Amino acid sequence: MNACTVPADDVPTGDLPPAAQLAARLASAPDARLAAVALALVQAFSDLSRHHDLSREDLRALIGFLTEVGEACSDQRQEWVLLADALGLSSTLERQLSRRPDAATPDTLAGPFYRPGAPRRKSGEAICLDNRGEPLLFVAHVHDLDGTPVSGARIEVWQANGDGLYENQAPDLQPEFNLRGCYQTGSDGTVLIRTIRPRGYALPGDGPVSALLARLGLGRTRPAHLQFRITATGFQTLTTHVFDRDDPAIGSDPLFAVRPALLADFVPDSAEGLKATYTFVLAPVGTAQKPTTDFIGG
């Protein structure tokens, strides 16, 4: 047989598109799940190219963009994660994997600024260590699905300062563990957190992801928020945000974390400056919302 001759059994029968040929080749793949995901991706691209009349130049531009994303990564920066966040992929998956009963507080991404080991604080103690910013008293209630207070819940909190910077972003400008703390609820399921009003921060503006957002007319500024991680015996761990309802960027969070159930009012208070009250509702271990498809799109 000539070296260039293809065995008859290997010659495709019919003019099948690449996606169909790939499906046949993957029928006996050793990793069936990987094969299914890869095939779905190719089929989605086939539909995309047909519906939007993609050109060779479009494909080259896509490959060039993905190359730039890879080149922007370093030990200090993960542009791929930023791309997944900014396109809503991360929040889409988070919603799918952390479905909870409707009455429970929604889970969100933890974000890049969480630090374990925050100092323990008593209820009423402050987490602002440099006395800079507009004072805010945050009243946190932790309840179960029936509205019963949860005693002994561990509440970790972290936030940006009035300039939109987290302490680990600017270690030379803020005290160690500034605006971070760890509290524990008492029998009433409540803790008082004295802090300052946070300011939203912007995603990095110097890479290929920011350039893509600019071309799409999408903003980079996250609305002001505090972040929480709450653990309690017998309950699912809750990682979530609480957003300032009046922040101008509340409807355009580039990480798609804003949910109606996660909004709070920061109201003037004669004694505290500002005051916000929020009730976190924990879901017991083993409970989940019935599967839906409404999480698609972040």
C-alpha cells in the first residue's frame, strides 16, 4: 500500500461538517465527559460562525486576543480569571453550583481579596484601624430558614476603604488587617460591626480584558459592598456580598454578583453616622433549590 493511501474504512462517508466528524471520532474517547464538553464547544462555535457570518479575520482576531490574555498572566496577575469574571462565566457557574432554597441568602463569588486569619472582634468593636472614612454601623442578623436566630455563627467580614482599596492591595498605606474582622453571634444571632462606608473599586484597566470591556461599552467599576463568609454548625457555609443600594454602579456590576436580595440601605444615624441592617438566612446542610435554568447568563 502506498504510504499516502488512506484505508477505505477511514475515508469519511458523505460530506459531514467538522462538528459531526468530531462527534464520530469522540464516540470512544477515554474521557467521555471531556469529549462531551469539547464537542459542545465546537458545535457552539459552528452555530456562532453561521449565525454571525464570521470571517477568517474574525478567527485570527479571536486567537490574537486569547494569546494576549495568556501573555498578560503572571505570578501576580491572572487575566484568565478576570476574563471569566468579566464575561459572567464565574458567576454563572457559582449560581449553578450553590443553589439554595429561595428563602436563603444567595451565595456569590468570594473575590480576590479574602484573607484568612482576620482578628477576632467582639460585637460592637471596630474593624477600621486607621480611623479614616465615614463611620458605619452594620447590624448583622443570622437566622435559619424559619427565622430562628443562629447562635455561635462565625462571621468573617472584609471590605474596601473609602478610596476603593483593600488592605492587601495597599499594604504600605493601610494597617495590617484593616477593615477585616471575625465575629461570633450570641444567642440572639446578632453582631454589631463598626466600620466605615466602603467605596466600589474598578477592575484593572491596563490589559486585554479591560480593552474588550471598553469595546463592548461595559464599565469596570464594582458597586460598593461588604463581603462576608458565615459558617455555623449544621448549615451550609455562606460566602456573599451586601451592596449599598444607592451606589450608582448597582445595575452594572462587572462581576454580575448583584442580586435583589443582597441590597441594603445605608441610612443616616444620629449616633453612628450611617447605619445598615441586614439579615443573613442560612440553609441547612443538605438542602438545595430545585434545579432551574434561570442562572444562565450570570
